[in-house]
Amino acid sequence: MPSTDPPSLRNHWLKSHPDFPWLDPNRPDALERYLRSRSFIAPDQEVLGCSSAGDGNMNLTLRIHLEGGSFILKQSRPWVEKYDWIEAPWERDSVERRFYDHASNIRALDAFLPKLLHSDPSAHILILEDLPGATDMTSLYADEASLAPSEIDAL
């Protein structure tokens, strides 16, 4: 039975930009080389693994595990990561970077957000502080959870 999904934009972009550093969660060796080449990790640090950092739709979003900790790596791509036949603005990482830059100057907001640790505009990558146990609250959209009164007051 033929697929009913539209053609993948991912395949088109991967073929048309073979020298771009497309990151792949199934290639931790390549992730480690990329991170080391940009001095995001020390020469003696080793990537112990990577895992999904959530059910995000737009970006490749990974939790990179190192000895002694982890961080979040996001790469925006010219397609929607979850639905790779839908186009998306490739430069959306720069908008998100500006948000984190601005938010870091607002004390009341900064305390609730991960810190932007690094960015690589040429590869459309952001590296963020990992906040273990934190959630993105998308469950609120599906009525799977609700906020406690104290959380509403804090917001």
C-alpha cells in the first residue's frame, strides 16, 4: 500500500545541503565531534549518550549526557521535526536566542527559564541549561493537568 504522507522535506534538504552539520541523535560520535569542534565541550569530555528532551514538534531537541551533567541541544531545521513534510522558518533559532537574551535581563522571569549556554547561528543551534524534572507544561493544552493555586499566583 503506498504511503499517504507527502514527500519529506527532510530528505530534500539533507541532499541539497550535504556539508551542513545536520545533527542526528543516532550518531553520538558525530554529535561529539560537532560539540568539540565548536568548543561546547572540553577536549577530554565524552558524550555518554543523548536522548529526546521532550515531545517538541518544531526542532530537533536532545538531552546530551556528559559525565557530571547534561544540557539541552536544539537545532532548528527548515522543516517541522515531527512532520517533516511541513516547511518551517529555518532562522527561528535566532528569534529564540533573542528571547533568552532579553529574558535573562528580567530577574522575575530569568529565575524560571533555562540559561542559554551557547549558540551557533551558522548551524541553527542553541545549547540550553538542562533543568532536570522541569516540564514544558504542554499537558495543560490537553487538559491532562492543571495548575495549583500557588503556581497561578507565581505566574
